[in-house]
Amino acid sequence: MLQASSEILTEMAEMAKIGVWELDVYQMKKRWSEEAFRIHGAENATDADIEQIEQGYPTEALLTLKQSVNEAINEGKPFDLELPFNHPLYQRTWIRMMGKPMRENGQTLKLYGAFLDVSARKETERNLIRAKELAEEADKLKTEFLSTMSHEIRTPLNAIIGFTDLLLVGETLPHQVESLNILKFSANNLMDLINDVLDYHKIQSGKLGLEVVAINIRELLEHTLGYFRKQLEHSKVAMNVNIALQVPQWINADRTRLAQVLTNLMTNAVKFTQEGAITVSLETKIEGGTDFLVFSVKDTGIGIAKEKLNVIFESFTQGSRDTTRKYGGTGLGLAISKKLIELQGGSISVESKRGVGSTFTFRIPYSIPENHPHTTAVAEDNSLSGKHVLLVEDNEVNVMLVSRLLKRWGLTFDVAENGQIAVDQITARPYDLVLMDLHMPVMDGYKATKKIRELQKNQKRTPIVALTASAVTVVREDMLEQGFDELVYKPYPPKELFAKLKALLS
């Protein structure tokens, strides 16, 4: 009976391509099954050939095996190893060797275990690792490309938008104002397209985070919708805003991302509505014990075909084939909005009928801040007058633009064209603040900031604001860790730059 059971077990092991082995510890005699020999490429060998067959394992693998066998014998530890083996018919195979001690009265009498050829799995693992490395390399190249594109396009746009703003607040003839506004609108449209692509990449890469702060929701709506209200002044489209009485004034939310979603939805509504009305509504709801803000943007525009409603939130998708040709856009706005809303724990839906209009509704959870600053946007004034700043920038056009802004705010300043000159100037005299471009010849802004922090180790810390057009790879949190105090993306919004300077210099 035992003989039959043993034969069945041996046959089952061969069917599973598992080789079995045992070691008599007292006699140090090894026994292998036929499948164990086959796994090692020695089908006609006998137990007497085992020592020679084992020489097919590389020296390091043999040392590992010997150590495991000794620990199994002396300490009763089982082992499970995957070792390379120089197969006589193949270049290299991988063999999994498992071993377990049989003990009696604290002594190991025998070791027994199994061999399994795991070469196919190892090859699959190698292919997966290689595929992962190639994917990471491709993602790295894509990120580098987008970063370069961002820098190269945003830098001249910074000059176009910046100088247009300066002309609009200066002494401009009435007939020039319309041309300047068209120029600014076109530049901002191009910037929006670039930002859509960059935001989409950040979302896909998982690099887009939230900055939740206390915000005045009514003020946010007024600022965001004010631009569109002005845009519709001379059109056949009315704009209505309905805010329910129960909506709190202050909430915890990401101001930038919430404004971005509203802007994307309003941009579409204005773009596709020629007459009628656009109505923005805001109310609150409680579901499952969670408080939600519920926004809706309803228009009387061209509407969306029924068959497109299920795909309208997908990337690069438009309501119809000729939408991009007629109205422009990347087809990323709604996809990005959906991702941003989901990132905040919310959801978005759409109801639409072709030729009648569309209603986009989204909701996000919110909480009421316990303590919050009841402040409004910082207005430009002369409160910075008398402060002395070092502007570190190698682009002449950007130097001209920032110089005019600094003069407008009453600041005095010096200019350094690279990081090394900046370090030398800071060593020579004190500054109230440094505006540091990141990408410069000789020494970039990262190295210059590191050197400045080392020089000022035991001195008063000079605030350093990073200036960059690389919106893909440069993240505010990372910059703070590297010694910067603030980050401003090009093109510089004058009010934002002024507000950050005032916060650091006050």
C-alpha cells in the first residue's frame, strides 16, 4: 500500500514537473528523483553524479545553498531559494530549490525538498522590469519635452502679456485699447491651451496636488465670473447667477482648482451660446452625512448630441468633428475638470439636448473653516517703496518687464545675469529680497540659492522668490524644501507677484 502511494506521489510530481530530493544527514548521502535530474539537464545521471551536476551552479549560488543547508541542519530552518544554473543545453536557467528538515529530539535526521524550473517566470519578470524601465524612460522624456516646451513658449508669452498689461494701465490712446485687449485675449488663449496640456500631464502622472485653504466662495464666484460677464456685455446672451441663501460665505477649498473648473465650464458655455442665457447656480446638499457644494452651469447653446454624452469627459473629445475647427480648443477642458473635481472628492454630470442647450452640474465636499483671515485680494500700492531687491534673470525682455513692475511699486533693485553674479552681489551687500530665475547659464537658480543659504547660515535669511516658466517639473512644495520662500510662474500676474512680495517684505 505504501509502495503504491509513493509511486503515485512520484508520478504526480513528474506530471507537475517538480523534482524531489532528500539528504541523509548522518550518511551525507543525496537522492534525486528522475524529474530532478531532468530539470538539471542530466536525464541519464544517477545519484553518484549529483556532486558533479551541482557544479553547474555559479560559485556564489553554491555558497548561498551551502549556508542554507547548514542552517537547516544545525538550526532546523527551512529554506526557499531561486538560484541561477548553467544548464548544459541552455545558456542559463533559474531553479527554485525548497528544503525542509526532518528533526527528532532536537536533531536533524534528514533534509527533503523539491526543485522547480522557474526560468519562464524569471524571463517574464525581466521583460516586465524592462518594459517598466522603458515606460519610465518614455515618461521621463515626455516630461522633459513638456518642460522644455513650457519654458520656451511661456517665456515669450510672459513678455507679450506683461507688456500688454503695462500698456493698458499706461497712457494709451482710445483706439489702441481695443487692439491691446485683442492681443491680450489671444495671448491668454494660447496660455490656456498650454496650461491644459500641462495640467493633463500632471494629472496623468499623479503630480497634481491640492492646496486647501479658507476661501470666500462668493468672492471667488464674483472674480471668476466677472471676466465672462464683461465678455457678454455686447452679446445677445444674458448672464444670471443664483446663490442659495444657505451657502456659507467661507469654506475650505482649493481656490485655484475650483476657479479652473468654473472657468472651463463657463468658457464652453460662452463659446457655444450665441443667444439666450447662461445661468450659474450654487446650492448646498447633505448626502450620507457629508456636506456638498453643488454648482451648475446652464446654457441655451448648441447642445450635445445624445451619443456624445457618454464620452464628452474623455480626453481630446469634442461634441462634434467640426467643433475644433469652428470654435477652437484642445478637447481637454472637460477631461481636466472631471479629474480635478474627482481629486477633490466630488463628481460631475451633464444633461443636454441638441439645439436646446446643456447643463453641467458638479459637486464637491466642503467644510467650514474654524479660523480664517477675512481678507480680500491685495491691491497694488506704494507700501514696498524703499525696499531693495536683487533681480537674477538672464533674459533681457524679462528684465525689462520686471524692472517696470518694480519701479511701479517704488522698489529699488540691482540686476544679476546669472547665479554666480548673484552670489557675489549678495556677499558684497544686503538685499531685502531676491527674485531668482531658475534656468540661467554659468550657475542656475537652484545652485545659487543653495550657496546663498550656506553663506547666510548664521545670518538673517533673505527671502528668495523662484521665477520659472517650467510649470511641469517645478512644484511649489519642492521649491520650499530647496530653500526658496515662494514660487511665481511666468507669465507673472502683476497682482500675484505684488501680493507675494508684500507678504515676504511686510
